[in-house]
Amino acid sequence: LEDPRLLPYFHLSLQSGNDLILKRMKRRHTHKQAVSFCNKVKKIRKDVVFGADIIAGFPTETENMFFDSISLIKKCDLTHLHIFPYSPRESTPAAKMPQLPIDIIKDRAKKLRNIGEKNLSRYLKSQIGGKARMLVEQSNTEGSLGKTQHFAKVYIKQKISEGSIVDCKIQNVNKDTLQAVLI
């Protein structure tokens, strides 16, 4: 895992933290397996960062099942969360299951997004003073925007050729974006 071609960021399609919901989604992993995988990778590569897709309000999801997803986020130290409120898709098994009220789905999605924002903010603040590699995705005369090797957004107030990979020093955080200078 120390191969420079392998970035220290993993995006996991976890979907839920509850084993029964995972089974109903026909996922092939359990809560325990997801936590075990994350812990194993962390032992091998200390600087690893995880992101994940989580669906809020899947049919039959109880409050306790929802809390299992929160538990998974904490145990795996998920930093970059992509939260999706469940919406039925015609002709799928889930569309035939008992549906949750839309207000519960929206509330759970909001709670998960809030957790994700706090986790990301904590992570970004921990990067201040450190160094990162940046892949420049957009650039103009105002500055350059890209992503670090840990999938964090980073901005440098300097025009850099798009597609370049540069070393930078993190100076600050502005909302969800690291502020850096070239080194």
C-alpha cells in the first residue's frame, strides 16, 4: 500500500451500517466486515482517509438501524460522505417494501450530512501546517483548484496548469476547502 500509484484515499460503497438493511439491499458485506477492512488498512497505511456512500431512509429502516449507520461512520472514521436520501425506483424489490415517510428520510439524510460535515471539518483543520500533493483540476488567473491525495479540495491563489501535480503547504481552511501555497 505504500506504492506511490495508490493514493491514501478509499471510497467505499457501504450504503448502510445495519446488516439487515444491507441484506435487503443485496450487499455482500456486513457492518463488522466494513469496520475490519478500515482498521486493517489503517494499520498498513496510517495516513489513509475513507469516504463512503450512505443511503438514508431505506424501506423498513428503523431508528436503531439508522443509528447503526451512524456507528459505522464513527468506527470507520469516514471523512468524505456522500449521503443519498432513499427514493423508490420502479420495478425494484425495495420499491415493493414498506416505505418510510419522506420527512423521516429527509431528517435522517440531514443528520448524516451534518455528521459528514463535522468529520470533514475536523480532518481539514488537522491538515493545517502539513504538506500535500495536489492534482490541479481547474485554473484561471485568480487561482487553481484541485484535490489532494486524500481527496480534499485545495485552492492555491496562483495559476497552475490544469492536470499538473504539485506539492503544497496547507495554510488554512475556508469552509470545505484547504488553502495552500506552492512549495
